[in-house]
Amino acid sequence: MNENTIKVAEATVSCECSEVLGEACDWIGPADETVIIESMPGDLRGSRTAGDLGSYPKNGARRLRVSVDCARNLIEADNGWTIAVAEPFGFVVYQVNGPIYGVGDDREEALSDASQWVEEFKRDEVEEYRAPVKGRGGNSPHALVIAPASAALVSRVRHHGGDLVYDMHEGIAVTREEFELLDS
């Protein structure tokens, strides 16, 4: 590594599943291997029906960042009291059916990042994300699109580049692992 090389430190986080389980979790890893869950505390479950958690944050549930494996285990074992949620964190600029070209904490940063990677980049031609309706509509084929993104996807793109598998969930770009949990 020479003096002009910049090393990007990968964000390391701890799993917060112990707040639901009541026992310590030793998982520590990159943020892009985590998801956000919403879990209803035991003392509030008597006033609700499992699977109908109400609206966060008024419902009293907690949102926690947990490892993908812990999220799978909690969701399966907690009988509807824990769900995965897509929570917007930053933005991505991607090509429909293609890679992610820009990422940022805000729209401007994502657009600026994309302008470095796309030849003849034109900000005014970047489309807002539009969900397809009944298999039609959505964004133009091969268009550049800007959309909100989860923290896990933003982190993954920053550390591994934009040539990866991602999905859209309710207008938020998410990792494949998040999508599978959200779609379950």
C-alpha cells in the first residue's frame, strides 16, 4: 500500500438480538450483514394480536439491528411478534435491471457518486423510483433511478461495489437477505 492509497474501514456492529432474547449474543460483524427487525416487548403483547403489531413507534415496539441469522431465528421462533422492516437510511442510483452506480447518505451524495461512474451522466435524466403496478409501469427500461436504500445495502455498496444482487421492497432498495426476510 503506498501513501496515496486510501483504506476504507468497514463498519463493524454488534447484534442487538439480546434485547429480545435476554441473553448475550457474541455476533460482531459488518453492517451489511445485518437487518432491522421490529419486536414487540413481552409486557406489551397482551394488548395486541401476534402479527398485528400496529404502527411503529406508537405501538411500543423496538427496532433493532441484528445479524441475518439471528433475524431468521427470531422471526421463526417469535410467532409473529418479531418482523423484519425496511427502514430507509440513504440513497442509491441504479440502472433498471443493472448495477448500482451511486450511493450516499443523501440524494446529492448518491447523485454525485453516480456521476463518477456513468459516462455522460445527466442529473435531470435520473428518474425517481416508481413501483410497477400489476406487471406494468415502473421506470423506463435501462433508466438510471434514484431510490431510498437500507443501511445494509448502503454499507454493502460502499465496501463491495455496486455489482451485486439487490431488490426493492415498498420503494426501498434492500439487500437480497433483507428482501427474503421482508417477503416471508
